Amino acid sequence: MNWQKRVHRYVRDRRCREGGYCFYRLEEPNSSDTYWALAILHRLGLRVQDEDTARYLQSFQRVDGWFENFQIAYFALKGLQLLNSAPSYAPSSYLMDQLHVYDVQLVPAGEASIFKHMYLLVDMCVSLGIALRPSVQKQIAAFVLNQQAPDGGFGRNYGTLIETAQALAILQWLNNFPEERLATDFVSRCENPLFGFVNVPRTMPGYIEHIYWGLQARRFAGGKPVYPETCMEVVMMSQNLTGGFSRTTYGGIANLENTFFAVESLEYLKIW
């Protein structure tokens, strides 16, 4: 059985009776696992239309168009988009209410990226075709550019690969991509012969999310990955007996998010 079929079986086995998905195979579906599952199936070229799953995702939206929080909104709306299904109520006013710059010092230190909220918001607006006023675009671009560190990457105090990839994605979506090479050079310094990519230059180890975001950064910054074979090997060695992918080649439990990172990375690696 090839790796794609093993992934398909892994995702299929994590569908819950009410239509959502749960990576640990209990009847406890959630919006994020459901989105990751649908995105994986979509990337594999498999049919994702499912009325029960659509109804499950629609249930997260309140009658006033709002959601419990933005993370739930993002995964529910993106999942519905993959299902070619509409939300029960127009989400534009809710999304625009969420779209504002914020103090990065208030972002919890444990967060993987200070840009996560902004990245998801801009991605959602672009995906749904929600136009941003030029003044809003300018404000967001200035917010992102202000977070560029002296090392050329983006992040709080110093650059990280994940934050740099998300910053470059936001700036490209806003048609405000920086011309200088500092960020591109930073991405190059995150490439590693043992792990493909690491999150911070001259550190170890690297994980599957770093390969995903490293390849994303390469898409926006230009150039080719220096170690595509290493990236391919690390990703493939992270697939475990369930058919899903764990975060590292050293074992661990697979989940749908890491499996999404793996499948997307393997598709991107076909380009180079």
C-alpha cells in the first residue's frame, strides 16, 4: 500500500458519526481536525463533499453570524469552502470585526507565531473574496514590517522560520512584498542538512512543521530549497503505522495537523 492510500485510510478512520473528525478516534470531533482532514483529502484529489460534515461545521456559527472564537471560525469556514458549502450566515461582518492590529507583546510566549491570528484572518478574507480597504491593507502591512528583526527574519526579538513564512505570506496577499533580500537570506540560514529546515538558524532539531513552513517561505521568498531530498526523507520517515504522520522521525503519535503538513510538503517537493 503506497503512502497516499495509507493516509486516506488514516483520515477515513477518524471520521465521527456526526460528520466531524477527531484524530484520537473518539466521538469528540472538533473544527480544526475536521478542516485538516478535509484539506488532506482535497490535496490527495479525493471527494470531500459530505452533507453531514457540512452541517457539523455550520453548527459552529451563531444566529448573529458570530463564532465562539476566531480559531473555530477559521477552521469551520475553510472546511465549508472545501465542501463547496456556504455558512448559514454571512461571516463578513464578524471577520472584519476581528481584523485589527494588536500588541505582539500581549501574545502568549508559548505561541508558535506572533502572526498566527493575522495570518489566518488575511488568509480567510482572501479565500472568501472579502476586499480590504487600502487603508486597512496599509495598516496591516506596516504592522508586519515593523516586526522584522535585525537578523532579517520576522518575529518577536529575533526571527523564526514560521513567523517569517507567515509574514511573507501576509505581505504578498497585500501586494506589499518587501524587495530587499534580508528575509530571503534568513530563510536560507534556516536550511539544515540533517532536518531540511529548522525554526531558528544554527539550532536543532527540526520538525515536520518547519519543513512545511520552510517550503512555504521558499514559495514567497524565491529560490529552491537547498536540501529537498532531506526534506522528503524526513517527511516520509515521520509516517507511522497508522498511516498518519507524527511531528518527528523519532516516533510519537500521529495527528491530522501534522499529516496535513506532511501531505502538503510532499506535494510542494514535487515542484523542485
